[in-house]
Amino acid sequence: MESNVNIENQIPIPIKPLEQFKQNRKIPISEKLKAIEFSKVNGNKKAAQKFGVISKSIRRWKKNETMYISVTNPKTKITLHKGNPHKAVDKELDDQLYNWIAFYN
């Protein structure tokens, strides 16, 4: 590992090679659901280590668990846009969401 030297204190500062940084990758929904189930038993930290992601990803996946389940269930009518995976195309669900937001605001 290379290091730079801090001129003021003459303390070597370690520099990580670029290979050590993980690249963004798309995790399949089935893997996310497995990670969610694993984290419910073992905790977010252990799940993150096992599945090679950060614990914040596990927390975010847990928050979106119902969406992942509904997308993988062939009986639901929800389909995802090709360009934006966060927008669901379902008029009835959109109406329910609107009513829920209007009720609580």
C-alpha cells in the first residue's frame, strides 16, 4: 500500500488502491429478499457482510420489502417502468397512495 506524508506532522497517510473500492452493481430482487430474511434473524451488519453490501443497503431493502414482494408476485398487476425502476404503473395503487397521503397531511 502506498502512502503520502503529511508535511506538518510527518505522519504517513495510507492510500487505498482503486481495486479495494467496490463498484456499484445491480443486486437482483431475489437476492435482496434473501438478504432481508437473513437480516431479520442475524441483524443488518452480518447480512451486509454476507451479501457484500453496506448495512445502509440492507436497511433500505427492508424498507422496500413489500414493493419487492409485490413485483416478484405474478398475481399482482404492478409493472415497473423500463427507465425508472421506482415508479409503479398501477392506477388503483396510485389512487390509494394519493388518498393515504391526503388523509395524513
